[in-house]
Amino acid sequence: MITTDIGIIGAGPVGLFAVFEAGLLKMRCHLIDALPQVGGQLSEIYPQKPIYDIPGYPAINAQNLVEKLMEQISPFKPGFTLGERAETVEKQPDGSYIIRTDDDTEVHCQVIVIAGGLGCFEPRKPDITNLAEFEGKGVAYMVKNPALFRNKRVVLAGGGDSALDWTLFLSEIASEVTLVHRGDTFRGSPDSSEKVAELARGGRINLLLQSTVMSIDGNGHLQQVTVKGRDGTDQQLDTDYLIPLFGLSPKLGPIAGWGVGIDRSAIQVNTFDYATDTERIYAIGDINTYPGKLKLILCGFHEAALMAQSAFRYVYPDQKLSFKYTTVYGVNTF
């Protein structure tokens, strides 16, 4: 079992900044996220998008912001459980909690901070009749372990940044890569789009535009994908893996059953310390709601700071918090 002071559910920008605010008060943090990497929406959905409301940065690339946040919190040595979804929370006799994930990881903490952005992301799945039959048996919605695809035949479907990025990456390790996209232009970054097109021109990948994956087949494991092409004819592709990358749908998921107050798919909090109506559970960032709420990263940072001040009393019940400016604390003193 992992033991920490604060269990943070969600490793997006607000969850990462909460580590910094907690670290200044000598509180340890462990973050849990269903995605296989930190950054939340910034890394998964729009890594190249410029963000304009971060103080000190007239504009900063979304992925660069994630990297800066990771650099900022590195002195506090947070723990991470990635690629696992927080499923249940169980209150202990002393008031602390145990968080359990869908992979049976247990995190014991004094305080829970829900920083899940818009909630738990679930993949948008293509309309294929027997899709569920091959999930985990050739159909994957995320690339958690790239080595799994080494020397394999892979079909990817999608036209955004994730589809382009994984096509570029897998072209270096898979024996055959095919990218299927229903449009004739990509939604991803121009640089990645041109690199994929260049690979196709050089014969290093197969690029099927204005095409759609219609059906899949196999015997215990995926073996074949049928694609309808731009001319309306079907083409059978022998493959080992299909990776549909059509984006993610945000949902509260298991959080909705944790007993916290919910208002229209958001968690109700007070504006004193962003606590929920359940003791020792806070919610910060886009996942919470209160009068005047603005869904901005900047606002989530503010909420993280006040949350940490409040959480201190649970982590150090015998100590009095003496607030000082961060210039007085100094990160290097820890």
C-alpha cells in the first residue's frame, strides 16, 4: 500500500500545481490518473494549443506548461499511479482514506483532492458491432506500453494529434503501420501532418484517407480489419492491433458514487477552501462548481493554494499553520 499525506485524483495542470502548494507546507502527495501520462487534457487532447492566461507567459504551449509544472514540483518528489482509474474511497476509523484503483492499487492518505478536470476520460469508440469482443485482444484505445507493438502490424484510426503522434512513433517499431482517416485533411498540428504524409510518400506507412473502419474479425485475437474506402469498396487488412483514436469523452465516472454533492455533473464546493460536503475531500479545477465559477487553469491554481492551507490541519493536527510568502519558504529548503 502507498502511504502519503494527500491523494490527488487527476494529474492535469491543477493537480500538478496542487503538489507545489502542498509541498511548500511539507505535505507529501501521490497522484492517480486514468491516462498513461501526466498533463490531463493538455497532453491528451491539445498538446500544441497555446494558452494565454498563465501569469508570466504571454503565451505558452500546452505541453510546455505541463513540462514546466513537472519541473516546478520535482523538488517535492510526488508519487504517480498512471493508467489506472480511482474506483473507490473508503474512510478509515481515524478519518483518513484509502483510495483503490481499477488495478487494485491502494493509496492511504489523510486528505483527498479531486482535480479530475472534466472528470474521468473514456475513449470515444467507433460503431463496430463486435468491438467489445476484441478489447484487450487486439483493440486498444491508448498506447500504454509501446513495446507491445514492436514488430507487429498496427492499424490506427483517427485524424487528430494523438493519431498522428502515435503513427509517427509506431512507424519506428512496428512491422507495418496503417493510418485510416475518414477525412482528407488532418486536425492535428501541421508539422505532424506533413511528417505523416512524408512517411506515406516514402512507403513507410499506409495512409488511407476518406476511409472508415467498418468491421473487425479474428479467432480469439484480432486478425483482420475491413475498411471502406473513398470509392465505396471494402478492403481487408491483416493486422495484429487496431487503435481507434477518436478523442475522449469526459465523465465523472466512479466519483459520482463517492457521496460528494453533485450539481449537473460537477462537484459542489464552498469558496472558503474548496472543500466538498464530505470531510477531508476537496475538489479543485474544472471538476468543481460554485457561484461565479470560471473554468480557467488560472482559477484552478488559486483553488489549489487555498485547499492546501485548509488540508494542513488534517495532515498536521497538532501544528499551527503560520502562513508565509513563498519567497520566505523557498523551495530549496525542503
